[in-house]
Amino acid sequence: MLVLLALHALAALVAPTLVRALGRRAFVGLALVPAVAFGYVAVQLPAVVAGGEVTEAFSWIPALGVEVAVRLDPLSAVLSMLVTGVGALVVLYCSRYFTPSSGGLGRFAGVLVAFAGAMLALVWADDVVMLYVSWELTTIFSFLLVGQDAHKRASRAAAMQALTVTAAGGLTMLVGLVILAEAAGSYRLSAIVAAGPGLSGAALTAGVVCVLVGALSKSALVPFHFWLPSAMAAPTPVSAFLHAAAMVKAGVYLVLRLAPGFADDPGWRPVIAVLAAVTMLLGGVVAARQTDLKLLLAHGTVSQLGFMILLAGAGTRDAALAAIGLVVAHALFKSALFLTVGVIDRSAGTRDLRELSGLGRRAPVLAVAGTLAAASMAGIPPLLGFVTKEGAFEAFLHDAYGDLAIPLLVVVVVGSVLTVAYSARFVAGAFTGAFTTAADRPEWIRPGPLFVAAPVVLGAASLVAGPAIGAITPVLTRYADSLPATYPTLLQLKVWPGFTVALGLSAVAIALGLVLALPRVVDGLARIRPLSAVRSDVTWRFLVHALEKGALRITVRTQRGSLPVVLCTVLVVLIAGPGVALVATGALSGIRVDRVADSPAQVVAAVLAVVSTIAAARAKRRVAAVLLVGGLGYAVAVIFALAGAPDVALTQALVETMTLVVVVLVLRRLPADITEHHTPRRRLARLAIAAPVGVLMALLGATALGARTEPGVALAFPSQAYAFGAGQNVVNVTLVDIRAWDTIGELSVLLAAATGVASLVFLDRRTGTPPGAARRRRRAPVGPGPVDDPGSAWLRGPTLERLARALRPGPAVTERTLLLEVITRLVFPTIMVLSVYFLFAGHNAPGGGFAGGLLAGLALVVRYVAGGRYELGEAAPVEAGTLLGTGLILAGLSGLGGLVLGGEVLQTAVLEGDLPVLGHVKFVSSLVFDVGVYLIVVGLVLDILRSLGAELDRLAAAPTPTSDDHQEVRT
């Protein structure tokens, strides 16, 4: 089973390539994937009917007990055969529905096959997490399929509406499933259902209602029904598969799956009975008025979904049998009808029944298939729809829903009348021209046999399945028997039940429905619109607009563009929330202070930190404030060093230095003085916020330390560092082995930061190597004389004469410190060698790729400060993006080392042996990871220097364009 799911995923990945190579013929090959799954389920069906189950599982998240667990039982077997069987026919149908010039066909094919796999995973899932993931995957794939024609506004709006409604319902369902799982003590769906009858309580009822919200939103019941008709903007194959046989059945499936365990919960039957009954009637009324064949079927689907949910939620054996039988019948006849409409639309160029005429004579095979499917939908004997509708009438006569059985039976009969009416309207409008008002018949393009094959097969299946109901009854009954019987005589689905009350109700429904379908009657009823003021789509748009407008008002009131106001708001909330809770709960009583400091030197460093903070707050110049804040950082580094954490101290010092450099680069473009002056009253107000926040953070830290009840996990790191990571530096081993996945995530964040900085500064693309720096290596005597080509000098900084010619207006005064430049050139190699030493020694001594990369970055900073952008280009003649990308690739590929040697991904692997000259050599794969970190840090620093430094220098030195100069400034 898991192999079949993987096959769907693989087919979805290769589908775009196949479509590019074979065109629309690729759909014929892709149809084999669901067909193979159909064959597998058919082979397993005898064992399932005999009472067996097919299960597979493997651990997904062991720490949380989450598994990828699949289970094939009678219910999932029925649904999976519908998904795979109809899915194979729909994919085959696509090979003729789309034209060779259809755009985005490769993406559509991949998403359609992926949806089929996700739906299959949903009905097979036996783990709550897997169920939810599959549920939301169907939502996402549905969004992509409905929005296939993205150039159309209606398609985009329909896709977004379907995504919003069903995703919100899915999140609500997740809450309910977690509540049920926690109450049952298991995340296995089968175990939750088995434990359901013994559970009770308000929390359980809340969980049941949350699950029903997800199911009802997926199956488009009131008040969520409006998204399904809107989704008809999708291509017809999508409507036939998702909105007839697959996705909308997910809610029905979930109700059927949970009914044996939770149908007796107080929150179950009332919610389902009311909403399903209203949905059935409302959908039928609206469907009977439609003139667009596809919308007629869409609203009819809404009505039928209400019917199915009403039966599925009854929680009785007879209703469950009728429900699952109706699910099968509906999938067959409704998918056949949607595919029929697709053929009509493509061949006649319209699906408006007021414009269609004579199709019964011009396409007799299609007319027969469509008429059979519509007759099954109307419940005409001996088709499958009639058999299941008879079973539904009998279920309500057998006391389904107890005291509400008779009122609900009346609703079902009225709904059946409406179903007959819009079914007859479909046949008459599509094939006889009874509603035609156009003078000319539309041109008819004869469809090919492969185009008509799918609706013909499904229409014939509706006819054959009725008389052959005995062949499929055993698997349906096997599920139904899991629910309690409320009537002595058990319901049996039969093609001829005899002269019964249910048969009389069917005859009444058919007769009244045919009368209601008469053109004059329909026209008269169309003028009666008692619910015209209640339109769900309008209500939906109103709610969305109100939400957007409310969000805009709140944003305008709270986000006024003032950083102090925003920061003060956040801090006040912090005090009012965690601060009050900390005091009210008495958590402060758990604080204990064993010692103030480890040494007097730490007290001195703390005092310096406090002094630096106070001085920074009172500073008048921006650079002075930044340096004083840096003093705070260095004081913290000293505290770390004195506490016995040299690695952390080293990193803190290097990060603080780099932060100072970056901030100073930005401050070059800002005024030197802090011009905003605050009144004493405003300063006191800020102090009144800042002081409690500082105290609160200290108390929170102390409370967290005192709240520990178990030994910290880090206590085992020193012993594990060498045993598993083959290193004596615990900090470095933690970064590259114990929590290597976290480090990978942080590296990705660094890349995103570098890309963001560059995109904000560069006008065209990242500045590469400065002109001439990488190509010309000729050296010139040291000196500040005029040099036209900066690439020909030993020190690449620009000269006074060159700057004076470049800058406008007036000459620039730029002093060069020759001694600093020469010393920088001499010291630079030493710093780089030290950074490499940190890189290689970091596994066993203070250092590592991060510290080494920061040190190398600071060396580049010194080169830039001493000689400007040309000197930076000489020091690093390589693209920053190349370093960033190479570093991330190395860090990722290093994870294969442990995997190849029998370990896990990113687990450190050790290779050691004796080599000539070098002697005994020990190599750990995490060194490659550290090299990747090193390159990423260097690339980030280089990107910052070239964007905030070199690029801004270049823009400042470039001639100012005049009003007549329309040339684009390029990097």
C-alpha cells in the first residue's frame, strides 16, 4: 500500500516531463497509476469481505509516536476503489478533453495524479496525523486544480475561496481529532473509534463538533456549501473527479468512519440532522432553476451530499448501509454526468440548456450514457440510484434518528422530488432541446471514441450495478454491521424490494419530480424566490471584505510608523501578560539564588555592562551610542569567558565586532548626531516601561532555572560529544552533530538574510568582482600617486585625483593612511591563517566554522576599511553568492557521510588511519559541515560589505543623472 502511494508521488513528479515529451498522450500512461491501485484493492477485496484487514506502518516521528499507518478495511476499500477507478477514467478522459495547445498541461497532470495519491492516502490513513496531512494535501491540490486557468479572475477567486473554507475547516478538524485522540489514549484512528463508546464529557463533545466542522466544510454542507458551485470554474475533469467521486466524499467518509464510535455523542446527531436536511433541500431547489448544465450538477451535488451525510450520521446499521451504497451510486452517476457535460461543452461550444438542441440525434451514444446516469441520480429502477434510495427510505422507516425519523423522511422525499426534477431537466435540456430559445443550433464537433469512453463506462456501471447489487452488497454490509441495528428486520439492498411503503414513496417522488420538471412549472417556480435575500456567496464576500477592512483599521491604529510606539506597546503587553501571571501564580517563590557570581571579575564586568548601557542611553551621537552598546556586548563576552565558556565568549566577541561594523556602515548615511530630543516627561515614561521589563526578564530567567524538575539534557552532552561526535569541544559537536538539523535551518536563515540585504541595495544584481581586480595582477610601486587603473596597483584604493574627478559637486577630500594599508596587507594573511586554524581546531578546541568564518570576515572588513572597495575586490575575487551556495551544498552533503557508513543523516562519521609523512590521521565528516558553515559566514560578510559598503560607495561616486539622462544605473 505504501508502495502504491509512493508510485503516485513518483508519477506526479515525472508527469510534467512526460507531458512535454508526449503531449496530451501522456495522460494515457498516467492513467495506469490509479488503475494499478484499483487492481490491488480488487485483489484484496475477498480477504476484506471475509473480515480481514491489510495494514502497513512505519515510524514517522518516533518521539511523538506518529506513524505512517495505512489500513484497508471494508469502508476504505469501497472508497479507494471509487477514487482509483473513477480517477483512472478521468485521467484517461483528459487525453482528449484538453487540446494540444492547452497551457500548463504538465503542471495539471502532475497535480491531478498527486491529488489521486493524497486522496488514496486519506482513505487508507489509520493515524490521525497522517489523516490530517492527507486531508490538507487534498485541499492544496484542489486549490491548484480549481485555479488551473489562472489567467481567469473567476478561477483564481474560486480556488482561493475553496482553499480558505476547506483549510479553515481542516484546522478545526485537527483540534477535534487531537481531543479525541487524547481522550482515547491513542492516535490510531481505529483505536479512537473503538474507544469512542466508552468516552463522554463536554470536552469530548467539543472535539466531536470540531471534527464535524471539518467534515461538513469539506463536503460543502450549509453554511459552507457556496464554495462547491463556485469551484465549477475548474476544468470539467476536475469537477468529475474532485467534486463527484473524491474530495467532497472525504467529509462523508470521515462521518462514516467515526459514526460507530461517536454517533451517540450529544453533539453528533443534532448538528448533522439540521445542517444535512437544510442542505439537501436548498441544493435541490437551486439546482432545479439552473440553465448551465455544470452548475445544475454542482448544486445537485450539494443536495446529494446533504443526503449522504444525513444517512451517514444516523449511526444505525440500516442507515449506514444505505449511506455507503449511495456513496457508490453517486460517484458513478455524478462523475459520468460531469464528463458528459465536458464532452458537450467541448463539442458544442456551450453548456447552456437554452442553446442546446438535437444532441440526442447527433450523439446517441453520449445521450444514452448521460440519460442512464441521470436516471440513476433520479432513482429510476433498476439502476443503482434507485436501489440505494429505496434503502434510504427504509432506513428512516426503521427509526433512523429516533423521534426525528418521520420528519426527516419527509425532507428526504421532498429532496428526492427535487432530484427527479433537476435530473429530468438535465436530460431534456441537454439532449432534446426542450428548453431551447436560440434560433440556430450550435455547431457539433463529433467527439472521438476515447473522449466518450469514460462517461459511457460510468453510465453503464450505474445500469449494471443495480441488478448486480448482490455482488457488491457483502463489502457494504461488512461495514454496516459495525453499527447497531435499531430494527428487527435487517435492511437488504435489492433491485426489486417488492411492494413496500418505500416503493410507494419512490413512485410519488418520481411523479411529482417529472411534473416539477415541466418547462412551464419551472418558469413559474423560478419567479418565486423566498430566499433571494439570503445568498451565501454574497455573505462570504461581505465577511471577507469586513475582515480586510477591520484588519486595515486595526493596522492603521496600531502601526503608526513609530518604532518607539510599537516597541512600547509590545513591552507593555509583556508586562501585563507574563508579568502579571508571574506574580499572580506565585511562581516567584521558586526562585533561589545560590551565588551571585563565580568570581569578583564577573562583578566588575557586570558593572561595566551597566555603565555602558546607561551611557548608551544618554549618548548624543549615533556612533558613540553604537560603541557603548558594543561595550555591553564585550562585557557579556568577558562574563562568559570567566564562567568557563571560551567558545561562547569567542563567538560573542566576534559577533559583537561584526555587528558594530555593519551598524557603522549603515550610520555613514545617517546624520552624526541624534537630533530627536525628548522631554523629561517622555524619558520618565520610557524609563517606567524599560525598568519593569528588565526586572521581568531577570525574574523570568530565574524562574525558569528554578522550575526544572528533571536533570537537563545538556548534562549528557560532554560524555556524548566524544562518544558520538568524536570531538572534545562540546559546543562545536552540538552544532554539527547533536543539533545539526537546527544548524541547517539557521544557515538557511543566513542565506535569506544575505539575499534580503543584497536585494534592498543592488539595483540590478549582486556586484561581482570589481573591474580588473580578478584579471589584472600586475603590481605597481606602493604610493598614493595617480593611477588610472586601480587594478594595476599593489594597494587598490582610489587616489585623491581619481576621487576628485568622480565625485560631484566639487572636489572630494579623501585621506588615505598609507601605514594602515601596508600593515593591513601584511596582517591579513595572518588573520586568515588564524581563521583556518579555528576552523580545523574547533572540533576539539575553542573555534569552529562559525568563529573561523567571522574572523575571516573581519579580515575582509579590515581590508575594506583600509583600501576601499577595490582593495576588498582584491582580497576576495569571488562572488558572495558562490560562497553562500557552495557552503550550503557542503553542509547538506556532509549529512551523507554518516548515512553511507551506516549511521543517520548528519551523524558524524569517523575515518582514521596511518598515512606516509603525516602519520596517524583522524578525519571526521563534520569537518565538511564546518567548512560549509565557514563559507556561508564569509559569504554573508562579503555580501554585507559589498552591499552596505562597496555598492553604496560606488553609487556615491557615480555621476548624478540629470533630468534628460534616462540611462539606468547598473551595477
